[in-house]
Amino acid sequence: MARCGANRVDFLFGLPRNARLVSEITGELAAAKAQSRTTGRPARRFRIAMPPQKHRLIRR
């Protein structure tokens, strides 16, 4: 975590799977499953999740 903070990288660790999350990343899950079937190895996909507009921090 310290290395991430020093390099201005934000990470989210241990996010449990839930219906809302799955609905947001349906495309990424399908692509990872297809790649895994093709290669026979685990596949990873990454997505930047932005909060809804009303929750964003506004700096002035």
C-alpha cells in the first residue's frame, strides 16, 4: 500500500462480489471468461470505477 500511495496509485483490495458490482462489470467478466477458455489460464480484466457524479469531490 505504501508503494501505491507514493506513486499516486489507488487500489481497492478485497472487494466482495455483489449484484451491483456484477452488473457494473458484466462485460469485463465475460471477456475474462472467454480469454480463460481460450488460453486455459486464469485471466484478469481491470476497470476504473468512477463514483456517481453527486458523490465526487469538488475542489475549488
